[in-house]
Amino acid sequence: MPMKPLRRVARTLLATTFVAGGVNGLMNPKPRAAAAGALADQGRERLPDPLAAKVPDDPSRLVRVNSAAQVAGGLLLLSGRAPRPAAVVLAATVVPGTLTEQDFWAENDPDRKAAKQVGFLKDLGLLGGLLIAAADTEGKPSLGWRGRRAVHSLVDRGPTMADQVRDEGTVLLDGAKGQGAHLAELARERGPQLGEAIREHGSHLAELARQRGAQLAEVAKERGPQVGEVVRERGAQLAEVAKERAARR
């Protein structure tokens, strides 16, 4: 049988067990809650006080949460959506049920002890199947393999990349040296010309600034009284308008 149909059948068989068990735990939680309560009482008696204080007082709530996780994980595994996380969740739900329901070590009756031993071994088999499902990548490379491959690729390409960087750096450095010498030579050639132009035109620009400054000052003197008169006229009008609007309010 090809791997894809075989994988689907295996997931269906695993998921059906947990969906049925989870539904049964939600509909009839009392037997599991009683077993969980007995285990919790033993934990409070035997564990140190700091750990005993953390043992939950309401085991029925834990039973319902565990059963709901089994139903949700089983449906996800059955549908093929996120099968690996679903298998991990289901594996986590197996441990509490095994410890509370298959505690053959605490059973005195031989028949019940034998039955619980069989159930304990079955739960171990389910746990093993879930661990395989959690590690199944469906033929695709795992994240660990991809990470190791990327590291090896970088290590293998490191010397080549270093040689490329060194060659490119040498070319850029040689180019910078050539351009730097050219720019320095150009600055030496154009420097005297720029200095001469500044000396020739500097006096002209200063004279032009003095002339324009005098003209602007004269215009300001002539227009000053006119501007002041306009400001006074408009100021009186604006004050009158402000009084009228204040009276209307």
C-alpha cells in the first residue's frame, strides 16, 4: 500500500480512539473524576507541601479539559490538518488517563490488577503511535534538517564568499584610489582659477550690495509715513468694527 493512504488509515485509527474516549469523558466524567480525585489525594499526602498546595481541588474540571483536548486533537488528526501538533496534544492527554485509570500498582485484586496492566500497556502503545505521528514529516525535510543544511551550506561557502568579498574590496579600493588622485589633481588645477574668479567678482558683488542697500533704505524712508498713515486709518476702522460686533453679542 502506498504511504499516503497508509498514513491516512493509521491516523484515522488513532484519532477514532481518542474522539470516542473524549466524548465519553465529557458525557460521563464521574468515573474518571473519582479516579483523578483519589490520585490527587495521594499526591497531597505524599508530595512536599509546596507541590501539594498546587494539586487541583476540582478533578472533574481537569477531566473535562482533558476530554475536550482529546476530541479536538482527534478531529484535527483525523482531518489531516496540523497532524503533528494534534499528535503532541493527544500524547499529553494519554499520561493523566493512564496514571488515574490504569494504576495496576495500587490494585490488590488479581483480576483487576491484570486488566489494568493490559490497559496500561495499550496506553503505552497508543503513546508510541502518537510519538511516531508527531515525528512524521510525510517525506518532507524536517526543520532541524533544514537548519543543519543551511549551516553546512554557509560553512562550505564561507571561504568562497570571503574570496569574493576580498576581490571586490580590492577592486573598489583601487577605483577609489584612482578617483581620489584624479579629484585631487582636478582640485589643484581648478583651485587657482576659482580663487581668481572670487577675487575679480568679489569687489563687484560687494559694491552691488552697498548700492542696493542704499536704495532699499531710501525707499523705506519715503514709504514709511504712507504706511503709518494707512495703519492708523485701518486701525480706527477695525476698532469700530470690533465694537459693533461686541455690541451685537
